[in-house]
Amino acid sequence: MEKLVNKLNNKQNTTGRSLDAGEERLQKLLAKYGIGSRRKVEEYIEQGRVRVNGRVAKLGDKASDKDKVSFDNKALHLYGQPMTRPRVIIYHKRDGEVCTTNDEKDRKTVFDSLPKLAGSRWIMVGRLDIATTGLLLFTTDGELANRLMHPSYEIEREYAVRIYGTPLSDEIMAKFKEGVELEDGISKFNSIRFAGGEGSNVWYNVTLSEGRNREVRRMFESTNCIVSRLTRVRFGDIKLPKFVSRGKTMELSPSDVNFLRKSVKLDAYNFPKKLLDRLER
């Protein structure tokens, strides 16, 4: 028995130090900092991009606050503070804004209009091209962001599309639901319906469960339709409220955040009662 106890007490991981009671797996630790989902962090570890105390980390390694952890040779604390609670905001993107933190052409980015965070950062859920407006989600929860974007969860997106020209024929609408060939594979709408308009500008509402680059525009262009306006109005069960004007944000309530987490098979977060009381005032 004594030998077994000594063996356990002297057990070390590949970081070169004795195990600490405050240690946790690197996948969980890096996910808290918004580096990526736990599965994604596993990929980063296998690629040798994570170091603990100067050594390249391996799957199964653990670390604590006493360790020097880095990702892509950048100290973990420089990525901000670890998530203390998951936050999600809706942002109504404007035409002409780009979905990057910094733009080499000095164009306005969506991040310029977001609420400032002390020691943390907003993670964008998907993106919209520069000419597309509407709903964008941002969160402080790295694992939530990655699951919402992962194709396996098939989160449905809904868009309002205005096209220039005559209304679509029944044949074209049927083709959109059957699937059209694009340069990166077959794409199809889950649904498409006429939403009004007259003359040379008519509106359609479409839904799909993918988020490929400019997918909606490319699908319409494949049938020689000209898209004159494109707006995302829904992401999953989150709709763009009419009272959130362009360039403005709205934070989701804790119950809505947990509803979103459950939709991608994450456990509900136990928000402190004091915080709930304050937010519900």
C-alpha cells in the first residue's frame, strides 16, 4: 500500500512537474479562453501549437494557474481573462462592414460597434460578407461558438433575399430545394417562399443549414438571378428583433443563453442568483 501511495504522490505528467489539485485538462482550459472548442483544441495540441512550461503539450496533459501555457507562442493570459460566465449578444450588421477584428483597408468592422469587455473578448459565430446585413451572434463562450458553427449540428439560417427581375418560376424554386451544383459542392435550401414585392424587385425568404462562403448569393447567381439585397433574419431559434436597428446590439438573457447551449448539447450554465436578480430588474 505504501508503495502505491508513493507512486501516486510522485506521479508526473509530461509537463515535467507533479500533478496539482488545481489542474485541469488543456482542452478545457484553452476553451475557457475562447481558443476553440475542446475538440478543436485537441487538434491544436496534436499540431504542436500548445506549450506548457516551454514544452510541447501532448493529449492528456493538464495544467493549472501556476503553469506557463501558450498557444502559437503567445501566452494564454494575453488572449484575455478566462470566461466567468457565458454571454451572447445579437448584432445587426450594416452594409459595408467587414467581419474581421482588423481590416488592412481600414474599413469599418463589426467589432467596432460591440460593447467593450474587460479582460475578455467577443467571439463571432460565423460571418456575413461585406454587402450582407442582418443578424450576427457574438459570445464569450468559445465552445458554444464552435458548436454553433459546426456543420454536424445543422443550425438553420434564414435570409430575406431581394432579387432584381421577374419572380422565380416553380421550376427554379424546385431546383433550389433539390440542390444546385456550386464550385464547392451541392447546395440546397431547406425552404424557399415568395415574400412579396412588385415590379422588378421581389423578395423571398430562404432557409438552409450550412454556412459556406456567400452560399445564398452563389445559389441565386447559379440561375442568373441578381441579388440586390440580402439580410440574415434568423440563426437557429434566435430571430433578429425589429427594434434592434442597424449597428446596434442586444444581449441575450441567461435563460436564452442556456436555451442556445442546450440546442448544441451543452449543459445549462448555473448563473449565480445575485446575477439573475440583477439582470431581471
